[in-house]
Amino acid sequence: MAISALHDLIAAGESLTLELKKSTAEKDRACRTLCAFANGQGGQVVFGVTPAGKVVGQKVSDRTLEELAQEFQRFEPPLFPQTERVKLPDGLEAMVVRVERASHAPVSFRGVPYERVLNTTRVMPRATYQRLMLESLHATDRWETQPAQGWTVDMLDTREMVLTLEEAIRRGRSEDPGTRDTQGILRGLGLLVQGGLISRAAVALFCKGDIPLPDFPQFKLRLARFKGTERDEFLDNRQFNGNAFDLMRRAERFLIDWLPVASKIVPGQMARVDTPALPTEAVREALANAFIHRDYTSAAGSVGVALYDDRLEIISAGELHFGLTPEMLFQPHESKPWNPWIASVFYRRGLIETWGRGTLKIASLMQEAGLAAPTLKVNADFVTMTFVLPASAALNKQGSRSDETPGKTPGKTPGKTPDLILGWLAKIPGASIPELAQHLGKSESAIERAIRKLRADGKLARIGPAKGGHWQVIK
């Protein structure tokens, strides 16, 4: 390393990833910091520079290097720091010692684990140590890969599995196995373990109705509409148990009922134009992320959707892992889903497009709609993504629709029924006939007649079974 590069490195001072030591006489404290770096984002210790950033150098002999190597042997599991020497004009040297984030964290030095907080090294709290231990076992021994003891294929939703396979084939994300045998579908999705046993991931994705109780009470969704901006009074409060796909549909239907929709008549068009307060695709991506990244190990865990007058919160049990922070998630980052088996099936189903871009996609969709990106907050046991509702989308006790159409008869949507159905299903493909009738102000028989005509005209197709499938608008 050139002297100029050394000056560039130390210019900003000590930080989360940099510590300065006057000499190797402080090697014990330096190794504690290297341990903290390995347990965090990685980092560098520079010898021969004071904490104030003054380059003083030191004499580096073979004995100096031997003593430093001896200290390095006290890391457990072993670390192999990289050392680079920088020659100074006065004949002295500085040394830059670098470590990467350890793939086998937590690392300890002399039997004690350390962590870095801003520019300070401290003993790692027990809770952090336990979390890192869990992450170190993640590749080979995690909740979703364990067999679901006592579970058999007949306890799973066959229609949900077939729908998932057909959607994956349609999107080119799975080969057609030529059979719809449930055991074969699970094998193709990689959800069988240890001699063909059903994995917990398979149960989370495909269990029937309320069957997960009492084995898996954490397969829970909590939905709430609060009056005002605090959790003082409910306007709506629901709880459901079931598989991830069913719970996600229920969350979407709840938001259809309660999220405001601004409506207006556009000159030259017969049908009213409905604009959701929040981009539908962004909210769906956030919901999918909540089910994919949540912690399923706690029986008390759940996914929550809380709607207030001014914001929407989507809450997922667990915390961020692998050193990720809320700030990093809104920048290009490596994808490390906490439940990769579940994430893979969501991807094949088409509920997420690519791994590692979920938060970036959400921010982009919000920006395109002229809205602020959501915020992400991490607490000890859950992660909350908050969408701020635009001021023009104030919610009210009566319902979700904020109409801009003057003189409109309440509960009645103007426009041709087929056009209204196509517009609604383009946004909410999982909507049922009763839901369409309710939201468009039409009778169910009128909705059924219009759907038959749209299918006959090649404008609408049904993907999957009547229950559990969805509509596809053909352009």
C-alpha cells in the first residue's frame, strides 16, 4: 500500500470498520477489535497511527510479526487476518491488518466474543451471540428444513400445490413433470427431507385450513384497522390461521376492504378510474417479504397488518440477519432469505420476481406513484415496514373508498360491467365473484354473466381451480 492510500484510509477517522493503534504494543486490544469486525461487516486495524490520525510508524521486526501471529492464534474459530506493511519516509512502518466478515460467526478472542458499535469495541451481549450462533447453523440446520413430525400428504392442500406447479410452469420457472401427484410436486419443489418426509416448509406453504393448530400456532395472520393514528380503538380486528398463500390472500382482501381508493371520471372514458392509495404491487411485495423472511421458530410469532388513518404497517416476526441493516436493504445488496425454501416457492408462484430486490422494487414503485418510500424499523422481536398514506387518501370509519365523482350513488359503480371487472382483476387477480359484486355494486349474477362473456371473447382466463386460483386479464 502506498503512503497516499494509507492517508486516504485513515482520513475519516475511526469508524464501524476502522480502528487506529499507535503500535503493536496494543495488540491485545487490536485483536478484540478484529474479533468484533469478524462478527460484523469486516474491517481494518492500522498500527503506527494514533487515534487522532497522526502517522507515527513503528519499527517492525521479525519478533513483532511473530508476537502478532501468536495473538492471532487465540481466535476461535480460527481467523486468518491479512497484513500489509507500509514503508514510511523515516524508515519506520505502518501495518494494516484486515479481516472479512466471518462465515462461521460468532468469533471469540481468548474465549470472549466482541462486537463493534460505531467506533467502539465491546463484549457481545448474550442475545447477539445466540443470534449469530443461529445464523451459523442456518445453511444446514434451520426450522424450514426439519421434518414435520406426524404430518402426511393428505393433510396438505392439493389444489394449492397444483396451482403452484401450474403457475411455475406457466412462468417458465419449473419443468412440467407430466404428473400432478402430490408427492411428486413436493419433491419437485424441494420440500421433502430425510427419506421422503414432509418438511416444515411444505406445511407452512400448503397446510389445509386451520389444521396447523395446535402443532404450528405461528402460522397466524393478525389484521387490524385502528381508529385514528394510535392503537386505542379498533374499527376492525381479525385473526386467521392457515398456509402462507391463504393468509396472504386474506391480507390482500382486508386491504381491499379498508385501503382508500380515489375514483374519478376521465374525459373520453365511460368507466370510472380507480387509483389505490398505495401501489398494489408494492404492498403485495411487502406482504410476500413478510411471509418469506419471518421467524417461524416462535409459537407466538405471526405476520401483522395494521392500518391507521395515516399509515399502513406490515409487521413480521423476527429480525434482520447476516449483518443487514434497514439502510442496506434500500441499496443493492446480496440476497440471503432467512427461509430460502419458502422463498423459492414464492418465486416459482410468481409472488416475488427476483431475490434481493424486494425492498428496492417497493421503493421504486412508490417513487413512480409519486409517494415516499416506506421505512423499515427493527425491534428485538419483529421488523415493521411502514407506508405513509398520501394526505388525499384520508381513511374514514365508513370504509375505504374516497370518491372524487360528484353525484355518484353510494354503493353503485358507473360503467359497463365487463370493463369494470377487467379493471379490477388487473389489480386484484385473486378477487372472487362475491367480492367483485360487493366492490363494483353489481349483483353476483351480473358478474357471472359478464365473466362468461369475457372468457368467451378471449379477454379473461382462469388460472388454477375455482377455489385457490386467480384470474388473468388477456391484453
